Amino acid sequence: MKKFRLFTLLLLAVGFGFTACDEDEGSPILDDDNDSGNVVITENITEDTEWTKDNIYQLGGRIAVEAGATLTIEAGTIIKGEAGTGSNATALLIAKGGKLMAEGTADEPIIFTSVADEIVQGEIASPNLDADQDGLWGGVIVLGNAPISASGAEVQIEGIPTSDPNGLYGGSDAADNSGVIKYISIRHGGSNIGAGNEINGLTLGGVGSGTVIENIEVVANQDDGIEWFGGTVNVKNALVWNANDDGMDTDQAWSGTMDNFIVIAPAGHCFELDGPEGSTLLNVQHTFVNGTVVASTFDEDGELIRGSDNLINTDANSGVILKDIFFTGIANGQIINRVDAENVDFEGIVLDINAGTEITAYVPEGATVPAGVSAGASASAKADASVFTSWTWAGTTGALTGL
């Protein structure tokens, strides 16, 4: 039986199997060629559909919720992506005009993970995968009609072939509504789709302020934890743990606010905050407020386990307000880069460094430390970690201890 189960998992990992269809609903149902019992999804969602927690849903490819359709996911539901790279990378994509109503709760979060994960409904931590295993499937992509500053008013999101019109985002509706996303944990994603190009844990392209996004966890993504491409959406309570590139990344003149967040040991920059693009540059700022950033983790002997590149990395034309953020776990060489960008404002930024250390070591050589950046062993202005402790993998396994 164990050999049969292992063989089944291997088949799932490469996306084999045959999908039957429900005659009443017209949607893919159980794969009769495996014993997983998963509901295998192989076609785009073109009409209102509900996924319920009594099933585990398996993404058999890049699945789009197309314009005019709403996908509702019940609290406690688990969604697993098959393995795949390039154009075969699996992902859940909410197209412009589509909606995702995924309202988990602190008692029953919605979990997106890999088919290699043996997690079942009611569990929080994976029973078999480590919290730093990434690239096993794609991720979650939400696209909308809000303004962007790019090569055009509407462009194709990175990671989606130009042949797929569901990958377009951007428009003129700042209040656009792509749905409600609450208490979501996205794990082990970031499939490689090309040289140096992977899918983010959560991608938000041109998403409007009518969309509600709260209580998000991204664990072990091969690319960035969360990346915004323009848009106006606000996000509240987000945690990124073990991203293999940047913790949080912004592009194309996003103008929303990220309020209350934790970033733990990304391999890239803690923040990669790029400016607007295109011929018509939007002169806007986005805001990161009330955050705790663990730039590196160390073992008991003080040896570096994981560490980021720069603490904050911006462009000359970036537009961002960074307010009330505490950086700890800082390793040698990690700095706030380009502190002279005119449209970047620092307020209440505290670096957890020894009192005898020159703070000038944490900005580019010869640069002036901004007035809003100071040194200190603690800070009253930082993230409220208590909102993450009960429902996230990081919270239930002690990764937030002391934050």
C-alpha cells in the first residue's frame, strides 16, 4: 500500500491522471486514476463556482477565473497545485472582471500549497514539507482594472504567456473590485517560468481599492512573497517567511497601503520598491506602515542561516512612505540603499543595532542617514504579531517568538 501511495504522489507531481466531469455542474471532479480523492481542476472557471472544505482541490494547470465569473472558496479549504514549469506552471489567476471570494477565518484559514504536501483539512503546519521548500507549483495572481504606470494603460502580467488574454491588467477604475481575500496561506510556490523569472506567492496587478485583502501568509516562495504592479488596493496584516527573493516588491506606481506586516529572512531584498514606468509616469506614493522585518536568521552559534541583500532597495524615482518599521536580525552588509530618492519618505524606522555601532554603516558610503532612521534595540512602533499567531504556519511553529 505504501508503494502504491508513493507511486500515486509521483504521478500527481507531474500532473498525470484522468479527470472525470460532474454532469450537473459541468466542472472537473475526482481523478479516478489516483487514491487522493482530490477534485482535479483542469479548465478555466467561466461561471460562478464554489469550492468547499470537504474537498481538496488540485490545480491541474494555470486556472483562470474569467471576467464575469466569481470563485467562492469556503473557509478551511485546501488547494494544491501540481508541479510544472514554463507555460505549464500551475497557478490560480483571477482575471480582470473576475472575482475571488476567499474568506477564511483565524480558526479555518484557506491554504494554497503543493500536491507534494500531505496536509489535510484542520492542519496548519505541513506534516512532510519543510518551511523553506519552494518552487513546487506557481502561486495566486489577482488582476484588475485600476491604474498602472507601465508601457501602456493595459499590459500583460509577468509569468503569463502573451497568448493568454486573461493575463492582462490595468485600466482607469481606481475603485475596481476583484473580491475578498482573507486568512489565506500560500506555500511552496514560485515555479520557474523562464530564466530568472518565477511566479510570486501573491501577485497583485492593477488591483483596485474595492478589493479587500487581509490576513495573508506567504511561506517559502521561490520568487517574491508579495508583489504589487500598480493599482490602488490596500492590504492589512501580511506575513512573508522564507521568500527566496524579495520579501515585498512594488512596481508601476502602486498607490495603496500595506498596514501591519512581518517579513522574515528573505533571500533577496526585504523591500524592493521600484518607481513608475512608461511614458506617462504616475506621481503617487504607496505606504508601508507598522512593520517588523527580520533581515536574517542565525543559529545558536551566531552563524548566518538565511540573510537578505539590502534592507530597503529603491529607484531614483520610487514613490513610497516607510513608517514605523523595526528592522532586527541585521547582518553585515545589509543597508538601506539609495536614501536620497526624492519621493521616498522615512519616518520611525528603527534599526536593531548595538549602541556603539555607527549607523552610517547601514546606508551607502558617503550618504547622509535620513532623519527618520535611528538605531535602537527595540521599538514601540512595529507589527502586531499577535494577529498571526493562531492561524499561520509561522505562528504555530514558533517563528514569531519574540516579535
